[in-house]
Amino acid sequence: MAITALPGPIPMPGLYAIGATAYATTTIDATAEKVAWIFQVPRTGTLEWFEFRIGTFTQCTNGLRLSFQDVSVTAGEPDGTLDQFCDITSGLAANTWQTPPHALTHDGTGGGTKRSVTAGQWLACVVQFVSFAASDSLLVSRTLSPATDSSMYAIDFVASWTTRPGPLVLALKYSDGTYSPVSTYPSGPWKTLNTQTFNSGSTPDERGIVFVLPMAMRVVGAWLRGDLDQVCDLVLYDSSDAVLASYTNDPDIRGTTTGQCLSYLFATSVTLTAGATYRLVLKPTTGSSVVLYDADVESSARLQAMATGVNWYGTSRTNAGAWTDTDTTVAFLGLIVDGVDTTVGSGGGGAFTFVG
């Protein structure tokens, strides 16, 4: 194993900048109104469909029409041609994850021609009514966030097209059954965003992530998104629950007292090996509560649509007992890395996208 130093410490995945538990939304309740997501296709292949989330729901008489469209190079908007499409006419309800009944094809039947794409090409995923009926109204979810990456964005048409930069609440599925992240910035197909409030007397009293890395990496610290008003420990365990590194926070040393991303350096670095199981958790040390943010996804397969892949998901335990791993939850924690293994053929522990 040969660890090569990186130019500087890099968070992995990049720090999440989504709102704590809130979604931003766009209401569609008229004939021409629609919502779209615009981004570059992550890899070459054939697309099956895209998935998304809806919030408040009143009614949708004739269903929703999903389409793949080209992006206008002069306006940065969907070009208006439904190249492939599919209708969702059942299962629409408030605060639910929407999966199409079949592939998006040129004729809308699922049996026609699917969309072939090339990595890097621009794509618009569009949601609109099949046909509007009086009192139809629903909200399409997007993350509540600053403009973290203006090269991927939601865009909605009410009176005119308006862009909404920020991580996408979207899952893109290929015809081979796999999902791919739609951005190098941390985003995900969040079904629900959660606030976990707990202390040393809670069940569970440790919450975090269990993960496997595809290559050896030198870790110098960790980050989380939460609200640490009390002293607590950020702990890195190996598969035998030995403590590899830890940091005890001081709640007085932070720039804001609301829930934000917090990053900390360990006293010494530790090298993690490829293929081994590790856990990074937040562990309160008193009866006063702290907050950690996490999110649920529709199923474990949707982890493929996240920067961290299928080998990075929720874990928890109570009173140092057995761990409970939940592969449909992702706690918002990550590593700070300053070196990686450059040995040829170093092996791996599964999919993982290195994101700075």
C-alpha cells in the first residue's frame, strides 16, 4: 500500500448544503405549468426513467406526464419536444416518491424506443399534467438550499421559466437496472429529510454511517450536518468496534448556533483499508440532546443515485450493544481525507464516488 498525499484535505462526500428537514417546492395548478431538472448525463447508456418526489397533493385528475427532452442551448430550458415519455395515473399522494409504471419511450407505451445518451450531454427531465382539469394541484419537491451548483438546476414554468439552483431531488435509472448520481455535488433521491434528536440516554444513543471504501485512504478528520449545542463525540470505529479516532466538540466554538455542516480534525490521522467495514458515528456523552440530520430513500437500490453509492448507509446502536444497519437511510456525515492509495490494482470495496 502506498498512500499518496493529496494537495489538501478533501471532504468525502462533499458537505451537504440542503436544508435540515424542509423541501422547497413548486406548485403546478394550471394547464401550461410544469417542472424540470436540467443536468449533464453522468454516463453513456440507455435510460429507463427518472424518479422524483411530490409534496402537498390536492388532485391530479388525468395524471402526470414525465418526459425526457433536449435542452435549448440558447435558453437553458427544456426544448418542448417530448422525445420519450410516460404517464403516471395512479399512486399519486402527498409526500411520496414517484416511480413511473414503465420506461419512458418515444410512444409513451413503454414498448417503444428508449432514450440513448452519451456521458456529458445535457438532459431535461420534465413533469407536467397529462391534461389539466379544474382544481388539479400538487407540489413538486426540490431541496431548500443555496445555489450550490448552478450547472445543475430545477426549472419551473408558471408564467415563464424560472431556474432554482441547488441539489436535485431526483433519481436517474438506466435500462440495466442501475441508478447513477446526476451531479458531482452531494445530492440524493431523498424521500424524507429527518432531524434526529438524541442524547446519552436515548435509544439509540449512537447514530451515524457504516461504510466500505473501494481503496485505502488516509483520514484526518470528519464532518457532519447537525446542531451540536452540547458536548459530544464524533467517533470512527473499525469492524471490531475499536476506536480508531475521535473528536470531542466544544459547542462554544462554532460560527452559528443553528444546524449547519461542522468539520473537525482528529488529533492523529488513520489509514483505512479497502474492503473493510468502518463506522462513523455521533455519540452524545450527557443527557442533553444533540441533533443529527439524515434522510430516507425509497429503497436501497436508490443509494446508487448518491455520490457515496450502495456501501454507505445508516447505522445505530444503544448502550454499546449490537449495531443496527439501515440501508434505506443515510446520515449526513463524511470523512476528511488527505491521501489515497496509489498502488496499482489495490482492489476495492464497491462503488464510491470521490467528491470534493
